[in-house]
Amino acid sequence: MSQVFFIDDEDDLRIANQQTLELADISVACFADAESALQRLETETPLVIITDIRLPGISGHELLVKLAENDPNLPIILITGHGDISLAVQAMHDGAYDFIEKPFASARLTDSVKRAIEKRMLTEENKTLKKALQAKDTLGPRIIGTTKAIVELREMISHIADTPADILLFGETGTGKELVARSLHEQSSRRMHNFVAINCGAVPESLIESELYGHEKGAFTGASDKRIGKFEHAQGGTLFLDEIESMPMQAQITLLRILQERKFERIGSNKEIALDIRIIAATKVDLKEAAAAGTFRQDLYYRLNVVTLELPPLRQRFEDIPSLFHHFLLVAAARYSKAAPALPAQDLQTLIAHDWPGNVRELRNAAERYILLGKLMGLTSANTPQPQIAQNLSEQVEAFEKILIEQALTSCNGSIKDTMHQLNLARKTLYDKMQKHQIDKQAFKG
């Protein structure tokens, strides 16, 4: 992406100023008219726009007014002829960042552009910081990662967290389904009430309905006292049904009826209790296939499948491994009162090469062992193909560069200054690489 759009209908002026800016290490895209620049702006947003006032078609001043409506913080520098000074003064009142009168020295242009770029980047950093602060004010456990699948998952959670819709979570063992369920609960208006979790596969078939719905005293042999079930305990809050595929068939029939009617009875009671809860169910199998195989009720599947969130396995988000591992290192270090060591590049490559059948849970256990033993244990890649990071050497180098930058940002808690020192990079070089890899430093703030 170009840092600057330069708009002027004089070919020689465009070429000369493009060379001037590129010699100052500023990337430029040039246009002969405002219309072409506006078309490019539909897919790309520069840090600064430089435009001559007098252009064929839309003038530079008209362009300024048009752009200021959508993005008043976008710096626009106007180039003016001697007779355009009054127009330039008016443009400054309309929000122009600067105006430069022809003829001008190259140093005058580059100085103005650099100041404008710095202003724009500070503005964008402030906007990002405000969003991050708002996110920190939102209750809910952290879902760490910057890969597309995780970013989209967080966005989906924020969209549906405070809706009454029941949710179905689908993901392999260890992908963090309960973490997502808790995040949905704690970002909703139900967060002041209970979050109640039950693993359907861990409860004996003879006890599951009593566990879910409770029972009255004497309802069956051994029921010496009244018991409040998980549904009733979750009133006003959220009930998380993990491993829903393990629920016995008869219990599925009862659950379907209760989900439809939103009321239930304790075992041994004739009194109906109205339900005000949200159901979040989780599964590691394809329930549609399970329904076709006759091991899961099809009508219950469609009742649960209002909104489905898919949690990606760790092998499909290997770029998140450094930041996740660092996070788990810090947690384990605090738990065992030990210092969290820096991770050597060789160990990082071992983490990335492993296929992680246990997903995030396995990664967390590896981090705990690393704190306790000082080295990676039990991770091999002998029978595991390397992740398909890229097809050629340069792309693989770029992918690994991105991972190393993200690891440094994680260990430096998002501090650009500390990351510069750790990687021995100039600030501009680091920013350029972060922009190239689409890395947002706020994602690495603790």
C-alpha cells in the first residue's frame, strides 16, 4: 500500500515529485486526476494525499471537501499556483493540512509530508488505543490470536454475545470451547447471573436428568434431599452443555421439549418452572452426520443450530502459536513463582512444526512443562509435515519474519520502542514490516 497519493495533471511534475518522495523513503502512487484517485480510494487508504488545486474535472478543493466528509483526519496537502493563494487559504479553513506554493523546494515537500504522515499515524494509533481500551472494559476471558479465523471469531462473539439466541460451538478437543462460552456469557447482560457448565459425557445416563433438572426429596431411591439442577441454578444466566453429542437419546428428547417450551419440572414434582436461560452447546463431532447415523436426534440438532461458531484447530492457526505460548508461559511462571524465559528460535520452530492434536490445551501443557523443566518435552515433528506456510523460499522467509515480529511484540507487551530494540530495527523499518504483514500492535497489549 502507498503511503502517499500524489495528484497532478502535469506529467513532469508528477514524475519529479514521485522521485523526490521515494528518495525520502516514502512510497507514492501518482494520478493525473481526482477521479482516478477516488477510484483507488475505494480499495486503498493512504496516510496522506497531495493534490494540485487546479485539476481537470474535480478540483483539488472539491476533492478536499468530499474526502473530509468521510475522513476528516486524513491529511491533505494542496499544491497551489501564485494566483491560487486565496483558494488555498479557504481550503485551510475547510480542513487542509498544508498548502505549498509553486515553485517549491523538494525539502519543503518532504518535510510537510513526513509531518503529515506522523500526524496521521498518531491519529490512527489513538483510535486503535481507544478501541483496545473499550475492549478491555468488556468483560470476558481473552481469546488470543491475530489469524483471520480468530479475528472473525471475536467479531462474531461481539455481535451475538448480548442476543437471546442459543449457540452451538463446534471444534476439536482442546480448541477452547468453554473459553468461548464464558466469553459469550460475560459479554452479555446475563453476566451478573450464573455461568453453569456441565460435561454431558461425564455424567452417568441414570443421573443426567437429575443433574440437569434436579429432583424432589423422595423422588427415587437415594433422593434423601431436594436437589436444584443445573437448569435452575443457571436461571437468568447461561447453561453450557459440553459434549452434547454424548447425551443419551432419552435425555435428548426431554431437552428438546424443554428448549421449545422454556419450562421444566424437577423429577418427582408436578410444578412447572419457567426458564430464563441461554443455552450454549458444544460438540467435537458433526451433529448433522451424527443425526444421519441415528446417534443424535435430528430435531434437536436443528433446534440447537441457530448460530454455530466454529473454532479452528491450532494447526490451522500456527501464526498464533508464539503469542499463545508466551501467554501460557507468563501464566505458568506466575503460578510456580518462576521467571518466564525467552524462547529460542529453534524452540519456536519446533512449536510451529508440531501438529498439536490436543490443540490449545496441549500447547498450555507444553508451556507449563517449559517453565518447570526449562525445555520443550514430548513435541516431535518426525511424522508431521511442515506447515504449508508458503510455496517458495521468499514467501517462507516473510512468513517466519511475521512470526518473529509478533513474538517480539508479545514479549514486549505491544511496545514499539522495546520491540525495535529487541529486533534491532529502526522505527520506520518496523512500522513498514508491520504494515506489510498487517500486524496491529494493539493486539499484543497485555
